[in-house]
Amino acid sequence: MPLLRAALLTLLLALIARPALADDIDPNRLPPSLDPARHANGLALTPPMGWNSWNRFACNISEQTIRDTADAMVSSGMKAAGYQYVVIDDCWHGARDDKGFITANAKAFPHGIKALADYIHTRGLKFGIYSDAGSKTCGGRPGSQGHEFQDAQTYAGWGVDYLKYDWCSTGSRDSQEAYALMADALRATGRDIVFSLCEWGSTRPWLWAAKIGNLWRTTPDITDKWSGKHGYALGMTDIVDLNEPLWPFAGPGHWNDPDMLEVGNGGMTDTEYRSHFSLWAMMAAPLIAGNDIAAMTPGTAAILMNREVIAVDQDALGRQGRRISRQGDGEVWVRTLTDGRRAVLLFNRGDAPMRLSVDWSQLDYKPAAVLSVRDLWGHRDLGKMSKSWSAQVPAHGVSMVVLTP
Ligand code: GLA
């Protein structure tokens, strides 16, 4: 009798403990992001760096613009500073041919995309392109829906190294299915192609995209303003506030993407652009410049090519930094780096300068720890300090240091 009771109890427990699959999920056809056999492509172990045509040129692009930019990437020192991908965004397309193959707009790209990719590769850079998971791109050009494998093969034949894949005109399409399909198509080409998802955070890709792509947009489009809503786009600090809480989801090969840089496009001051660039580095964001590289000012160049800030962005640990305290307009951010170092950002959102400080205890260091403090914008060592560091931070500005035990 006790034996029977024990057996019944075991059966009951087994029934209760069985992992519940919702009725409508067929375990043989799991959503792509839950498929345990699916793996990422091993690319982008640090956040991708490069340039994209959209923020500055929108649809006014041509092979000349892209070639000039590639030349300027080399001559300005951007390439040497780590910027690698030259990405053509929307509006490069012509029509599909009678077999369904996508072509380039022959007026703007008379020599075709392959010749342009070759030109970029010859300069030691990599080449990226843009498409969309729907029937049309956001600029109304042909999308890749129904042509995924065909387009991926075309891109690979052209020498594409990076694909940004947008989300306009997708109707009722399922985002996981749509992005996984293009990821499969890219993988089937056998070429290394960084995959950039651009569904604006609308279906929370940070929860499912790590096995599908290398970066995913977390927000609506950025615009070249300090803050606020401007049509469907957001100012820089509003983008920051949406992306910051997602820090647990970033890591080598899979990054939160708070959109491309506006540094140098003229809508913010250099102080504000320094904040923009520093915040992107703290957030381990892709550093995709969006300005006219061939015509940038020395001030812009100094921001985009601050190698000490870039090194924070590219830190091999791949941990996204976060805000650890907020008092009025003042914020303290920390990012854990390799070798026990920490990057610390003091950020002043206010309209007047303010003194901000950080205690070692807020950073998981012992208060008595003696740390070397390196100023990343002043490019100088501030000496060894214990307990805390403080700085006078300009309006809309930052102070950024690396602390080394
Ligand atoms: C969307 C994307 C932008 C850009 C445009 C192009 O708005 O979010 O980054 O690619 O489309 O039309």
C-alpha cells in the first residue's frame, strides 16, 4: 500500500513538473530563437565600427559619394582608428530584373554595386548594404520578402560583408521568422556577413535575436538633436534612456544598437557630440559614423577618432555599461572593462556646469583601493586616487575616465 501511494505520488509529481509547452507550439518546429541548434555566426566580437550613408545623405546617394567617403575614411585616419564597414543605406536599388534579381539604380551607380564593393575592398575596408524584410524598404524601394535566398546570393556575389535589414512594409510578418530566414540565407552563402537587425525595438529583439544577428536596433530613429521627439525620430538623450536599461542583453557577437552616430552633422555642439560619443562607448554600441567624412571639421575628427574612448567601446569583455546613479541632472555611469578596470562617465544633462563625483564603493572597489585615473578627453593621467573622483562637468557635457587598480 505505501509502495502504491509512493508510485502514485511520483507519477503526480512527474505530471506537474513536466515543462509546459503552450498548446500552439509544436516542439518539432520551435521558433527560430528557441532552437537549441541555432548559433550565431561568430562575427562582431566587438561592436561593429564603420560609416553609413543615411544620417547625412538619406536618399541622395551615388557611387561617387560612397567612393569619396571610402577615400576619406582612409585619408582622415578613420580606418586606422578602427572604422571598417562602409555601408550604403536605403535607396541604392533599381528594379528587380525579369528573373527577380535585384539591380542597382543605374543612374546613381552606373558601374554597379560589385565595382563599388571592389573599390572599397581595395582600400582595406569592408562593404555593407541595406535591405528590408517587407515588400518595400522604408524609402519605397524593393524589399527582400520572398527573395531572401536570391538576394543573399546576390549580395555575396557582390562582396557584401554587412547587411542592415529594415522592417518597413512587413504587414503581419513575424519578426523572429523573418529575420531568422534572412540569417539562414546569409549563412547559406558561406560568406562572413555581419547581420544588423533594424526593427526599431518593436518586438524586443534583445530577447530573441542573439542567435540570429550581430546587432539589433533598440529604438526609433535617432535625429541630430539633443532631446525630444521629432516626427518619428528621437533626440540623442531620449535614445540613451531607451537603450540604457537593456545592458544585460549585450555581449560579444550580439549588441544593442541605439542607432548610428550624428557626430558632425551640425545639430548639436561639440560638447554635446562628445557626450553622444562617450555614451555610445559606455553602452558598447556599434560606432557607425553618419556624417560627411570627406568634409568633417577638425573638431568632429577629434571626437570620432578619440582612440581612448574607442578603446572603451571596443573592450574585449563586451559588457555594456550602465547608469548607477542619478541626481537631478547629474548622472554617474560605469562600464566594467578587462583586467579589473572600469570606465566611469560623469554626465551633466543640465544647462549649467555642475560638480559630480563617484565613490569607489559605488564601483565595487574597496574605499581604500588606490586607483590610477586616466582622463580620456583630456588625454592625461590625473594620478592615483583613493576613495573617490570628482570633476566639474560642463552643461550638456561629460567627464570620462578609466580607473586602473
Ligand atoms: C528606417 C531605419 C533608418 C533608415 C531608413 C531608410 O527608418 O530605421 O535607419 O535605414 O529606414 O529608409
